[in-house]
Amino acid sequence: MTTIKNKPFILRCDVLVCLFLILTTLAVYWQVRNHEFVIYDDDVYVTENAHVQAGLTREGLRWAFTTTWANNWHPLTWLSHMLDCQLYGLDPSGHHLTNVFLHLANTLLLFLVLKRMTGATGKSTVVAALFALHPLHLQSVAWVAERKDVLSTLFLLLTLWAYFRYVEGPGLNRYLLTLLLFAVGLMAKPMLVTLPFVLLLLDYWPLERHRIGLADNIRATTPAPSHGKEPRSFFLRLLAEKVPFFVLAVGSSIVTFLAQQGGGAVKTVEVFPIKIRIANALLSYVNYIGKMIWPHRLAILYPHPGSSLSMWQAAGAGLLLVSISFATIRAARRHPYLVMGWFWYLGTLLPVIGLVQIGSQAMADRYTYVPLIGLFIVVAWGIFELLERTRHGQILFILSSAVMLSLLMTVSWAQARHWRTSVTLLEHTLAVTTNNYIAHAALATVLKQDGNLDEAIDHYTKAVDIKPDFAVGHYKLGHALAEQGNLQAAVNHYYQALRFKPNHVIIHQNLASALASLGEMEKAAEQYAAVVRLQPKSAKAHNNLANILARQGDIEEALSHYSMALQLKPDYAEAYFNLGNLWAWLAELDKASSSFIRALQLEPHFAEAHNSLGVVLARQGKLDEAIDHFTEALRLKPDFVQAQNNLRTALQQAGQSDLAPRNSARPRS
């Protein structure tokens, strides 16, 4: 830690640096204000989340602190999205700019924290600029759903600032403030669980609390060790000082694991064996370094190679990491920043390196948002040390930094353009990755929503060709084919999906509907029966099965399932309507009439029920009442052809009860 002698001059320099960081960051990221939400996770966090869209409410506050939606417990992140919806609604520009301003705040804080801890303005500026402008960090900023990255990092850096203040002047209040900021950060993203380890690294460098000569200047809630204490004893004291932080980290880790396991995000060892996880982790550590040095072929998702992963490459990566670690430790005395920076990188990346596999990605750019700070410190201090031995070292340091940052700005600006829409983002991802079945499926979903059904089917087909056991891909392909009218092909893919997800209710349901449309009633009944078996308390499932049974002529079973549907959901207007149609077909006109009347009591704007009730009344000779219901059906649904025909017939045959309108109503699911 250095003493500042010329404070006005230093302050002016700091202001200029902050202005530089602001302008360069906005030059890269200001374009995102015109970007849309993307299909990947933005729907989960904002566009299809009713709790978030309601804004800041008492109910929303309760939900934020109790839900594990999106496989995480991060109430602060939910509250930030709610505030955005309160302020901007679903206008994506406001949501994007919030991310940008949080990233900007993180950049300025990083500069100020490093500058305060080290006294090195130039090197701290380079670290902050690398953090602000590196393309690997773009994903965390340009992606609304990654609000948790920029928000949690804000509190991480505030925690570091508070910790430095505590080290400068130890006291219980400053210690508790540091602990509180860490706890709040964990409520934004649990990846901050490694922060206690980071604090120990800061104790080593640049705070140098490990030096026994500084022991008398250290105070905490208990007396500091004297000069006569052994180094080991002093280290244990520093470790004990972090115990409350480790307790919070362990608690957050347990909550996160339970949330992700409960949501099905944690992959089993059968899907990703331990050997594969370790190998992928070693390769990812090295690949992240490679992308930091040469940031190219960046994508929103890198598919996991699984068993095709090269064990020789993984072994080489492991050897490289061990070698670097060994060399770093050996150089620690002369270059202590190497130890801090390298182990910052290794340690902070550990929770997301894939040993506990979450999702289907091998790695993700967003995971580097905090870890790369350590490597940026190594780069900035390392380049300065190399160049300061030369004749014009400082000038060369400035020039080399300017060139490096200019290149990174250019790449980041170009990369940000890919995030304009879901289509541009996913097309770019497919261009820079191979065998990316998830990106194909996501792009297909976007194209289908936009009405490009043929292109959507093409991408869904590519997805299942790449991964034949991709159940969701088969299901979505089947759904698209059904919309196209190719029901037999849809059925084939639904069956394929059920091979890998035999208990998926929606697949059974859609398969049953497709089979019924093809006239294969017995097979359709089997699928609806499977839905009832999987969801015995689903009124809709019982209603749908009853419809098929009625069409098969199994009246007793159909009546039983209609009864069960209405028992489970007494206000189920569609079930009353379908039951009424069955009674009418059985010529039980009074029972049919009662069922249709009950359906209309529950849903007065039910045009089909008005039409069917009119048919029954006409058959009972009550043509005036029948005409009223046909007329009401047409008022509610002017293009209702059956009601038009029935009304015409009723008007023509008024007084001739032997000529009743015909009932051609279909059951409703």
C-alpha cells in the first residue's frame, strides 16, 4: 500500500482514468440499447415470468426470497429484474442499459479498488480496461438474463473495498459491513462462494498481511499477534478471520446445489462420468486462457463433447496447469502478484468449471467475468515488469496497452452486434461451433414463432440428427410437423421422444391428439390413458380420455372419466359441454340440456355450448328458445357455420318439430 503525497494531481489522474473507462465502455456497449430480448433464458427471467413482470410488489418480494425458479436462489437478481419491469415494462432497451451501467460501475470500482490497494495507477487502469472491454465479458453484459453476473460482481467489488477499509483500520463495524456485502452478493449469484479464498489471496498480495512485521498494525475483533508469533500462528489467525465468510459460502453452496438438483439441472454421473468431468474441467481452464489471449469463435453455448473428449489433450492441459502453478509458486518471492492473479483465476472459476455439471455446455464465456480479473492482473503487472527494464519502458507500456485495448474494443464491438436478435445470435453460434444441437433447436423455435415453419423443421431435423436421443428435439419437431399437417411424421417423432422421456406428459398428450386426428382411436386412448396415469388429478387428462372413449363407443368408461374430471374441477365448462354432447348422442335430452346450461353458467360466452343447447331444445320442440341460442352463438362467433345452418333450419321449420337441426359439435379438450 502506498502513501499519496500529491493528492490533487492524483485525483485529477483518477478522474481522467474514470472518464476514459466510461467512454470506451460505452463505445462498445451503447449499441445494446437497440437489441431485443433473446430466446435463451430471457423468457425465464423476464418475458414469460409473470412474477417479474408484475414489478416490485409484496407478493413479488415474497416470491423472490422463496423461489428456486431457474434452478437458483438469487432473490436480489429477481428484485433487480422486477425493478426494471416496474420502470421500463417489457421494453428491452431499459433492461439492456441496466446491465451496461452495472458493468460500468464494476469497471470503475475495480480500478479504484486496485489503485487504492496497490497505488499503481497505470497498471490498475489496464486491468480495469481489460475487464471492461474484453470480448469474453460481453456475454455477461449484452445478455439480460445474465444480470446476476454484473450485479453479483458489483457486490464482490464493494466487499473488497470494505475489506480494504477494514484492513486499514480494523474494527467490528467495518468487519460486519464486509460480511454483509458478501451476504448480499451471494443473493445475486452464488458463484461468489469463492470470495473468502480471494480475501486470503489479497492478504498475501497486495495487502501483504502475511508479513509478520505488519502484525502489530492488524486488528480484528480479537487482539493481533505480536512480533514474536510464529508465521504459522499468524496465518491461522488470518484464516480464522475468514470463518464467518466460509460459513456463508458453504450455506450458499448447499442451497444452490439443492435448488439445481431439485430443478433437474445437475447432471448425473451416468450422463457425465467423473472422468469426463475432470478432463473437461482441465481443458476448459486452458481453453479460457486461449480465448482470453485470442478471443475468436465466441458463442452463447459450447456443446459438451461428452465421451468424444480427448483424454490425451486433457492430460496435456492438466500438466500445463500444474507446471504454471509450480512456476508461479517458485516466483512468488520476487513476483507475488503472479500467485495472487493465477490462483484467483483457478479458484474463482472452480464452482463453474464442470466438476458439478450444470446444463449441457462444456464451458461458457460468462463464467470468466470474475476469474479473468486475476489473469488481467498478471498481464498488466507482468508487461510492466518486462518493459520497465527497457530504455523507454513506460512509453512502451502505454503504447502496447493502447494497441491491445484498441483490438479488444474492435472485437467486442463486432461481437456485440451478433446479440441484436435471437436469430442473429444463434446463426452466429452455429457458424462458430460444431454439432450444436441445442442452438439448432433454439433457432428452430425462434423461426417457428416467426412463422418460418419449413426452416424451423429443417433446424429441428438437424438437431435430432446430431443427437438422436434428444427427446425435446423430437417432441418439438413432431409439434412443428403436426402444424404443417404431416401428422404421420409427427407421430413418429413423438414416439421417438417417448423412447427417451417415457413419462413426459405433454408428449403423450400431443401424440394422443395426433393419433386421434389420424383416426387411430385405440392408440390415442392408450396415450390419453398414459396421461391420466401420470397425472391422475388432472381434470383435463380425464376429459380428453373421456372424449376418445366416447368416440369409441365405450360409454360407461367415458361417463366415468367425465365424472372424475368434474369432481376434480367443478367449474370445468368444457367437460360439461362434452358430457352434454354425449347425453345428446344417447338421446338423454334432459341430461344434455342440464349439462349445456351448466357449461353456460360457468362460461356465458361459450358459443359452441349455445349452439349445442339450441340443437337439444329444437329436438325437444322448443324452437323459439333454440333460435335464441343459435342467435347468441352467432353474436359471439359470427363465422360459426354450424350455428348459421342450424339457425336457418330452425327458422324455416318453426312449428314442424319433426325437422330438427342437426348436432355436429365436436368435443373440446
